[in-house]
Amino acid sequence: MSRVMKMNNESLGGDFILVGFSDQPKLEKMLFLVVLICYLLTLVGNTSIIVVSSLDPMLHTPMYYFLTNLSFIDLCLTTSIAPQLLWNLSGPAKTITRVGCAIQLYASLGLGSTECVLLAIMAYDRYAAVCRPLHYATVMHSRLCQSLVGVAWVSGFGNSLIQGTITLRLPLCRNRKIYNFMCEVPTMIKLACVDIHANEVQLFMASLVLLLLPLSLILISYGYIAQAVMRIRSVQAWRKALGTCGSHLLVVSLFYMTITAVYIHPNSSYAHSQGKFITFLYAVVTPTLNPLIYTLRNKDVKGALKRLVRKGPNMAE
């Protein structure tokens, strides 16, 4: 009993050390520039999508309502990680306070979980657009869209509240080195001085619900979409279907290939080598690529951007 109390007392104070990429000093200098560029592009790209989708009446549709939420999630996710990462990469200090670590843990887990559910909702939206085009407006009405987005946010941060609290309540050993560049559940539970098998099982079960279940729904939606597209003989209709779904499918592939590797397979090699690079991809790189994917492949967004640029000088006059 006294041993557990002692460990709990030790876990209440003191900063954590984010080891990150400190074992590779040359890589740190290069990564600083990469992270800085990615962060600036993420801010500009996602803010642009939010502003354009809000101001252009032609983009007031379910697809762009969901895309606005996705951009906001990516904006917040990167902001919860990149500033601390830039600070650690810029100098010898690699520490993060316990409060800062807790905020980062709750925010990144909540936003990541919300994105998993939102991507599944966006897949259903694409299914309705391709497979039920005549009933699309009836099926995807505004109240349903708002309810679905609400479910995504509540389930995502509900998962964060449960998993984050359980993780932060674990008694910690004297070793406060986190073998990653951010505070997240798979690396945090490895600092505990108690058997973490139950925590690993709980993490795996949560990952099944919030990672593999949405992924299954995405695959089912695209299975139906593929069947519908195969029956289309018009080349123009093929291109329209590909344009409608291509961007979303690419974003899903980038996000799920990386985050699934982290949360479904948090093995021993994860914390020391592969994990931090995979985490870097989904936490920093993917939010940067999402706006580029949606704007470069999407005529509606490019058209809306041109209209806003033309409207700017006219408003000034």
C-alpha cells in the first residue's frame, strides 16, 4: 500500500522529457524546417477551406459542411502538437510540464478520435451522393448532418476523456522519458510502474471501436459506390464519380494507414524507432496534405477561391 502511495506521489509533480528525435541532432535541424513549413501550410490551407466554405453560398452543402469540420479538426490537432515540437527541436530543452502533457494528450486523442468518426460520416455522404443522387437532398438534410457531426465530436472527446484520465492516473516510475515527440496514450502507459496489460487491452478495444469500426463503414460505403460506378457506362459520369470520391479516399488512406499502425500495434519497437515517425506522418504531415488534396482535385473549391479573389477588389472599391 505504501509503495503504491509513494509511486502516486512521485507521479504528481515534475516535467516529462520528450526524447523525440534528440538521438539524431542533424535530423532535428532538418525537421525543424519541415515542421515549420508544414504548420504554416496547415494554418493557411485549412483556414482557407473554412473561410471559403463559409462565405461561398455554392459550397453550403453537406460535403463542405463536413469538410469544414475536418479542416477545423486538422487545424486544432496540428496546433496542439507543432508549437511544442518546434520548441523542442530548436534547442536543448526537451521538457513538457505535466499540465502541458495532459492538455496535449486530451486534445490530440480527442481530435484524432473525432476525425476517425467524421471520415466515416463523409464516406456515407459520398455513398448517398453517388448511389442515391435523386434522394440526396432528402437523405442528407441539415438536421441529420448536424447530428452526425455532433456524434463525431461527442464520441471522440468522450473516448479522450476516458482513456486520457485512465492513463494519467497510472502511478509513474522515476523515469519520465517519453520516447516520442508528443504525449499520447501508447507511450505514456509505458512509463507506469504497474502491470499495464489491462490498459493495453482497453486501448486495443477502444481502437477497435473508434478506428476499425469507422474504417469498416468506410469500406462498406465504398464497396457500394464501386458497384454503382461499375454499372455506369458514361465516361463523363465515371470522371464525376471519381472526382466526388477520389479526394476523400486519398485522405482516408493517408490517415488510417498511419494512425492504425500506432494504436492497433503499439509493440516494443514502436516507442523507440518506428512509432515517432509514423506519429509524425499522421499528426503533422497529413493535416498539411488534406487541404492540398481537396483544393487541387476539387473544381468547386478552386472556383470558389477564384470568385472570392475577384470579389475582394470589388468590395474594396
